[in-house]
Amino acid sequence: MNTRFIFIVLIINQLSLININAQPWSMFRGNQSLLGVVKEEIPSDIDILWSFKTEDEIKASPVIADNKIVVGSTDGVVYCLNFQGKLLWKFATGTSIEGTALILDGNVFVGNLYGTLYSFKLETGEKNWEYLAENQFSGAPNYWKSGSKTYIVIGSYDYYLHCVDAKTGKNVWKYETNNYINGAVSIYNNKAIFGGCDGLVHVVDISTGKADEVVEVGTYVAGSPSIIDNIAFVGDYDGGFASIDLSAKKIKWRMASETSTQPFIASPSVYKEKVIVGNRDKFIYCLNKNDGKLLWKYNSGNQVDASCVVSPTKVLAANMRGDLFVLNLKDGKLDWNYELGSMIYSNPVLVNNKLVVGAGDGNIYCLGKK
């Protein structure tokens, strides 16, 4: 009897470890350099397992860690759910949340359109602190660690990039730009790299808060850059897409559509030699990382504001009509699609063969195999 009991306990523990050790998606685009890549394969032929209703549109992407799903809604509330879609806790911030949260070291960090950055305990939703900027936070926070210190880095419409002590919520430094900062900041090699509505890509030394370099793009950058091998990939509001050599401090190559000047709101994914990004002209583009050559493009049928998620062989994307679809990474051919039926502003999250996505109807959806 005791042997049987021990065996059952061991099985339960192993199942728990499978969940705990699954690759988390604890921040916008999955990692500090915002690459938008997952190791596990994207599943096909899935359906809705459950949904959870909030009171307004969801423009932020969910984040997942420790078997908890956290997402902010434009109803001003931060929601924390388990993987069965049950509410664990919620916190009302008082105004709309559009930026994706960050889960780090057992805490949740998220900003709202009033310009307040919050820190909560992931387990309980208890507030640790709040930090107030002079204008809204629309993008997601990122983080940087140095020794025993952890810092939260986030851009605001007050023209500043803010660096905040993650433990205390106290300001460490502010870096001033010439216009709004709408997207998230990428962290790479101890630098904060981001585009602004001043038409510049800024590279800031996080240890000092001083500019390391500035590269002119020429027009608004509403999205977020992805960084790999000291190269930044970023789209702009006039429909241009650029590769920026951070060592040489100049644009390496630039792609501009001959037929469209629709903006890139989505952030790119970078996997091996490919860069994948959606545009408001309805297309998903796949470019050669080294020279910008178009490898393929796919007409999704509607505007694409949501960033793609890329696995070793597939591309997961969504559009503003409410279509979720998966493309073959090699040639861009459609593998499958699912009509969710409500606008999707931000990227779905893939964990444990399940997709979690927020939509314009205010629902958080979980899709998988039934």
C-alpha cells in the first residue's frame, strides 16, 4: 500500500515538473532582446478550450510563468488566471492597460495609460509599489540585472526612458528623447535599444542612463526592435523596415514596399537567417536577415498589428479580423487557420502546446487539442 502511494506521489511530482520546467513566456516577445521565438513546435488543428471575459478590449499580450497567466485589459484591470481559466486575483489600476506585463522573480510589472508603473506579487496580487511618470506607458517593461540589483526599463509618452529599481520602485535615471516612446525597449549587451516617435533608434548605456549612440530612421517608430548579433531590426510608420548595425552605428539595409506605405506596428521575429514581421498592408513578410531580400510574403486578408511568434518550422500570426493562422517558415504557405472572430492586437503566447491570446471582445482565449 505504501509503495503504491509513493509511486502515485512520484507521478504527480513528475507531472508538476513538466509544467514548471516548460519554457515560460514571462515578458513581451519572450526574451530581453525581443526575438519572438519559441523552441516548441506550434500545434495544428486546435480549438478553444476555455475563455475568460474581461470588461473591455485586450490590446496587451498575455505573459505566462509558474503556471499563471497575467494580462492587462483596457478596462484598467490586471488579471491573473490559472491554466484552467480560473481567476486567481485581479487588481484595478483605474485606467486602460495596453502594454504587456513582465513577470520577473515572483513579481509582476505593468504600466497603464495614466503613466503609473506597478509592481505586484505574482502569487497574491498584493501591490509592492507604484511609480508615476508624467504621461502614459503604452509599451512593455524590460529588465536588466547588475550584481544583486535588478532594474526595470520602460519608455513613456513623457518623452523619457525610465529606469526604476525593481525592489523599491525608486527612479534610478531618466533618458530624454524628442517625442513619445510607444514600443518596448530591447535589452542587449547592457544597452537599452528602442525606437521613438522622434524618428530615431536610441542606444542607451543602462549603467549610466547616457546615450551610447543614436541612428536616424527618419520617421516614427511605433513598434519594438529585435536584436541579435549586434544588429537591430525595426519597422517604421512609413512602411520601411531596416537592419541597423549597432557597431557601425548606421543602417545596414532597408526594405521599402513599392506598393504600400502602411506602418509596421508589429515587432519582428528573428530566427536563424530569417526576419518575419507583419504590416498593416495585410502581409506577413519574411526577409533574409543579412541583406533584406524578400524570401516570401503572405496576404493575411486584414491589417496585422500583432507580432508573429516563430518556431523552428512555423510562424504563428494573427490579424485585425480575428484570424489566427500558422504558416510554413520555409515558404510562407498556410498550414492552418482559426477564425477567432474578434480583433487581435498583440501576439499569442505558446506554452505547453496551448495558445493563449487576448482579443478585442475582451476575452482571454486558450486554444489547444481537446
